[in-house]
Amino acid sequence: MADLYDLVLEKLDTLGKGYPRTETGAERHFIEKVFTDEDAEFFLKMKMGNYTIQETADYIGVSYEEAKENLERMAKHNLLFWQYGPYDTEKRYRLVPFIHGIWEYNVDRIDIKDAKNMGYYYMNGMGESLFDYRLPISRVVPISKDAVKDGKILPMDDMEAVIKKQYLIVITDCACRKVARFGKPCNCGETLNRCMFFGDSARFYLDQNIGNTKVITTEEALNIVKENDELGLYLMAGHSNEPSAMCSCAGCHCGILMAAKISVRSGSKPGKQTFDRWGNYKCVKDMDKCIQCGICITRCPMRAHKKNTEDESKVEFNPALCIGCGLCVTRCAQDALILERKPDSELSIPEDRLSYDTFDRMAIEKAEVDAMRAAMAQNDE
């Protein structure tokens, strides 16, 4: 018979990109650490969507006071997201997946045991799940508009323009960098405080005091983007029409990049399209301009540029591995590299305005694809 936390793990697997089980149970440790039994019991009663305290009380069938006590306690434990409604001052609460959600919200509680467990869990469960469907959990966006041919960058992918529209911007500690601190040192910058959030998400992180969150100006945010180019950190944005976050990622510590590499190695399966939809641009190389300097090799997080195995003086490029970040483009002195926008039929255009609505859509898609795969497997027996 499943115990309380088995049920929590099962429910987490229905949210966002899921939370698959492993033989060792590595996924259970952190959940038992951050949930109390009371949290777990109320979590199991909640449903997807954005609800006020009264609405939550009504659909669960408890009093306003009981719903308020539970929601506020779970929010204090960083197990939920909340925001204010567009026309009122009352908080609306919603369930969040493990990634992005519970793991990142509890960055302050991550210790070396959690880091080791997460490394194993990524390699044996979560990593593949993040890229196992169609909708991407985030989008790689160009490091600069100038890296895109003819400046044809989509408005939602132009982080400079996105930043300039925000009324509130914060930076907070990165969970991926926190995990990396317990392992091998890397050269992608000293600070943990690199994840950037906008608007309602910024307000949430600030009020919850997650990961040393601090308010920054528009100019400071734009400077971080420039510093990322200098440090060789690529940009990811939340997959929504109005991105609520920007990640500053490097090949040495990024969990989403690790998941992408696991996905590429594991091959194809029905309904699996996320890697192809992770960004809207591809690098194009002009071989006549290339002088084989190899700088692009040091800049590419996916090793799409690498030395030729038969002639190490030559650099070869595999466009299938390119994620369209543009880091190679901005350091190519010969202008041999440029990002081109993908054809309209291949663009990853989010259907939702806000990231957490996209997470709910991911959950629905996951359930449909899982059911399809189960039916196909049954037919093959």
C-alpha cells in the first residue's frame, strides 16, 4: 500500500514535466525534507490552476480558515506559487512542478546530500523527462539581437527588449550553481546570484526571500546580459509570450543543458520533440570565411563545434546539436557564423502569456503522450 509520500511523488509526476520514479528512490529524499505531513496531505487535495483562498476552500470542501492556514504554511515552506489577480489584491495560489518550482524555491535548503541525489536523479530519471515531450520547459534565446541575421529576432526572444519592459526585476541564487558548488569548481563566474525574474515572479521571489533575492535596475539587468556574453553563459527564457524569468547558464553546471544532452543520447520516441523546440534559431557557418581558429569550440555549450577527429587543425560543425544561443557568433572575428531564425513551421511559439499556465499545459500534454505510449506498448505485446 502506498504511503503518504508515495502519493505525493505520484502527484508530482502529473505536474509540469513530471517527477519519474527511480529504483533507488533518490527522488524521495528532498520531498520528505521540504514537506511536512500536513503539507503533503493538503497538497494531495489541490488541483492545477490559480485559485484564491476561498476558491480553494470551496473545491476541496473545507472552511476558509482551514484553507488559509494550509496555503500560507505551504507558501512559507516554498511549496506553492502565489500571485495577485489582475483585478484584485487577493493572492491566488497554485501548485508548481518539481522543476521549475519546488527545487528552485528551496535553493537555500540544498545541501551536499541533495546535490548528490539530484545528480543521480538527473542521470536516471528527471533529466530525460524534461525533454521527453513536445513543449519545452524553457527556450534558449540569442545572447544578442545582433547575433541574428538581419536582426530577425522574435519579440519574446529579445531579452534586452523584454528587460526594458519590466516594472520589477530581481536576481536570486541559482539552484544549478548551488549544486555545482558541492562538486568540481568551474570558471563561469563566482556568484550564485544570477537567476533573473520579472514582474509577478520577481515579487514572489522577493516577498518569499528565496535565495538572497535582491532588486536590480534595468541597467544592471542589461549589464548582466553583457557579462554573460563575456563569461560564455547562454540565455534561457521561460516558455511564455511574456517571459517571467531569464537564466544565465553554462555548460559546466546547467541542469537543463544536462537534460538536453541526456535526451540527445537516448534517441527518439513517439511524441518526443522538445530538443528540436528548445530554441528558434540555428547557427549557419560560412566555410569560406572560417580560418579554423577554434574559438567557437570553447564557446559552444553543446559541442556542436569541435575538432575534426582526423585533422585536429580543422573545426567541424554539427548543426543538429546547435541550440541557437549565439555565443559562437559574438566571438567570431571573421563573421563566419550567424544565427538564422528557423522556418515558421519549426518555431516554438508559446500558447500562453504566463509561464505557469504553460506548466499546466505541459502536464496535460504529458498525460496524453504517456497514455499514447502505454497504448502503443500494449499493442506491441
